[in-house]
Amino acid sequence: MKYFKNCKTAEELKKEYRKLAMKLHPDIVGGDGEEFKAMQAEFEKLWERLKNVHSNAQGETYTAKQETAETPHEFIHIINVLISLQGVEVEICGKWIWVSGNTKEHKEVLKQLGFKFAYKKKAWYYHKDKFRKKSHEELTMDDIRDMFGSQRYEQKKEEEKKLQAAI
């Protein structure tokens, strides 16, 4: 394994994929198409092994009782589209992808990807598997981050870092 050596859960794998996609995608300054394809192939292979292994915010690892319906191709497609959207912040919380920021102009794209809008959180979310809330308590984004952990990405900051590195 060249790209995902330290990934032990589906969340870690997704976070690392997002980070590498921002670095290697051919549409990003300094990206390499062949290396990006190799990274995608490694992601797909590792996904089959880790897709049901998760961790909570405390770092405890567990195997899900119900197998995920999400495929590596779906996740790859979503991240590749999100990379191209300007002014959005992407956050991976557990098995969920949250998109906030300047989403109004990207509303139709997000809908086509299967995202739904959480009005109270003012953010779009994507979750492939069936989900049944176990309480009537309303969770804030901070509650969700505390429960499942979080990794945030902002398109603009990542691009600025790439431009500075290229100079």
C-alpha cells in the first residue's frame, strides 16, 4: 500500500481519500492523473476490507452490525464533484458527509448527488445507509462532531496551499 498505509477504519480511509484527491486530482494545480488513478484503485481495494469498520469520537473501533450499502465508486464520484465546487466546506463526520458554506449556487448539484438539506444546521448532508434516530433530542453540529469525530476541508484554503507550494 502506497497511499492508505495508516487507515484502520472507513472514516480514516475516507478522510485520507479526500486529502489525497485534493492533492492528486488532475483538475487541481500540480495534480497527476496517473497517480490519481492508482490512488483510486487502492482506495477501492481497501474499501472492501474497511467499509464496515468504524470509530467513534473517542477513537474506539467497532464493526457495524449492518453492512453498508455505500460503494467506493459512489464516494469517489461525490468527492470528485465536491472538489470542483467553489466556496464550500466539506466535513466528514463518521459515515456522513456534510457540506456548508456557499452552497446556494450549488444546490442542484448537491441534490443530484443525493444530498439533503438540514435547515436547522444550514448544511447539506449525505448518508447512504438507512438511519433511524434513536431519540427525539435535536443534535447540533458540535454534538455530531463530538459523537463521531470530524475532518473539515475548505476548497479555497486547500487551493491557496497548493499555489504557495508551487511558488
